[in-house]
Amino acid sequence: MEQITKEYKLGKTVVRALRGLDMEIAAGETVAIMGPSGSGKSTLMHILGALDTPTGGTATIDGADLQHLRENQLVTLRGKKIGFVFQTFNLIQTLSALQNVELPMIFQGLPRSERARRAKDLLGRVGLADRVRHKPNELSGGERQRVAVARALANDPEIILADEPTGNLDTESGSSILALLKGLSVNDGKTVILVTHDPEAAEIADRVILLRDGCVSAEGRAGGEVTDAPSPGSNPGGRHVGEDAGVSAEGGDEGDSHA
């Protein structure tokens, strides 16, 4: 991410969700992205996941420039390189755990027998070998999130992008999911990116990136120590020089629906 900006127009108001953000995440790294509401986390997550493209700057994933990819190319990139884990699980209630995990593989054209074999293997890996035929409403919150992690791994992506993965879980289930995600980085070389408010979730990260007013305000390294590392164009507090936080001259606040 180089000098990334993202603007939304709401009537006559221009919401500046990201403001010259710079960020680099290495292959195999576990990174936690944190910040208060309105700091730009959700907007950044959408760009990191190739779900949206920036207004300005350069965003690349493994050398692919997102701004210059057609929609079908973005779909292919998401399907092959990125696995998503959501706070609300986003499982299809009418499908079994096995069928939910199989679903991403259907869009990649894998044969049915291969889909079933891989889905069973993945559910076994996340500790749900005895739950493959259960539907989401027959599973606990922790089990549903484990299904979501297995689904994220369906196409063997290089990047796992987890949005508040412990937000709807109790402490024990959340710790189990965090250990599972960390293992994907340590044991499988996956790049794991957590977008979270949870300090305990951030503890598994190799690095913590703090956002404020659409910019990187600080980075934490080595045991959670935080050092100032503002994005260019920002003051040490993360506010873009000469700008009010998150709004254009026309006024208006940056809401959570955008960042």
C-alpha cells in the first residue's frame, strides 16, 4: 500500500476514509490492524481483500496492481489468493458444515469428489471431524467459526484476512480460534491479517499496525512494543496535515459503514 486514499461521496459530502496510508505486509507475517471506530479499518480491510479499490495511490497483492485489474480478474485473485473469516461467520444456514467448506471450491471448478475429500480433511484439521454433517444452527459459536476458518482455507490461499474473528465468541472459543490462526502462519506460511478491537487477538501478531484518521499512526513490534511510525503526510498523531478527521470541507462524519 503506497499513499492510499479512499473517498466516498455522500450527497455533497466527501468522506475521506483513508488519507495517504502506507503499509507493507510480508508473506508469512501475522499482522493485527487496530484503531478506534472511524479510523479506516473497514475500508482498509476491503482494499486488502481486493473487495474494493482505492481512490488514489497504489495497492498491490503479490505484484498485481488492484487498480488495473478488471472485475473478473479481481474475482479470480480473491478466489485463489485470499481466504476470508468474518465476525458473523457468514455460513449458509441450509448447508452442512461440509457443504459450506466445499462452496468456494465449486467456483474454482474442482470435481465433487475432490471437494468432499478436501472439505473433510479441513474440517478434521480444525477439530470438527465429527461435525461434518451438522448445519450451523446445530453448532456452537466456536464451532461455526472453525467451519469459517476451514472454508477460508478451501482453495489453499496465501492470505487469510480475518475481520474481528473473536468478536462473537466467548474467551475460551476465541483463544482457540486465535491459536488456529497463528498456526496457519507458523506452520503453513500463510499471511494472516487480523482487523480487530481485541487486544488479546492482537497478541498473536508479529506486528500491530495502529490506524488513526485514515493513516498509520504507529506500529508495534517485538512483544507488542509500540513505536511512532506515522504515514507520510500525517503528523505523529496520525491526522493528515491541514485536514479535519474523516470529512471534507463540506462537512460530515466518517461513519462505521465506510471505515
